[in-house]
Amino acid sequence: MVMVYAGGHVSGGHYNPAVTLGVTLRGRCTWAEAPIYMASQLFGAAVGSVIVKYLEVKAKAPTPMTLDLGPALLAEFLFTFALVWVVLNSATSKNTAGNSFYGLAIGFTVMVGAFSVGNISGGAFNPAIALAISLLNLTDIANLWVYWIPELLAGAAAAFTL
């Protein structure tokens, strides 16, 4: 939530490739800008994971989670859809222009998702976060598709939902 408020006026607060896809499909980001946003988001996640690994030297590393495929796919789709839909309708809609609640709406959507299904899928709801948790060995890198496919499909679906 705080990062949305902190960076929203600079970049639109895009920290999530699924959000960028939804925003682009809705016409609030150009197709020329979208790959730059997405590459930056993935790069930021990779850098963040390197920093966490450095800080983790003194901490005990957690055990990687085992995913139950069906529930993990559904959890990531549903809550990524909710997140992108909330972003589109609170932060990018002309109908809510000038509001000051968008960061709270977005932050609470992520929080509710993490509390609800974090133990099922890890609660990524973001392809960049999925990359980071894979680089941190919190999930197997072979599981990236379990995150990326439903998350990007959810971002696209949210863009076409009124």
C-alpha cells in the first residue's frame, strides 16, 4: 500500500506485470511502455531477491513450499483478478479520478488475498513476486508457470470486466 502511494505519481505505481497488462489492455498504458514496465518489475524482483539472500546469511532459510496444483492455480487467478480489477477501478478509472483511497483499496486487496490463500499458493498475485520467491527457493523455479499463467490471464480478464 505504501509503495503504491509513494510511486503512484511517478510511474502509476506499477509493480506488477499482471497489473501492467490489465492497465495496458484498458488503454491507460501504451503497448510501447508495457514491456519496459514489465522488464523493470522483473528486474526489481530479482534485485530484491539478491538483497534478501544477502540479509538471510544470518537467518535460517525457510523450507520451499509444495504446491497443490489445482488450488494454487485457482488461488493465484482469483486474487490476481481481484487485485487488477481493484487497481483498474480505483486507481485508473476516470470515474474515480482524484480519489485518495486507491492505495488502501489495493493494499487491503493484497492483504486479504495473502491471509486467505497464502498457505495454498504463497499469495504472490504478481509475476515479479513469483520470480523473486523462485529465486529465493521458496518455491521451485519450475513452478513459475503456476503463477505466471493464471496471473497474466487474470490481469487480462480483469481488463475486460466492467
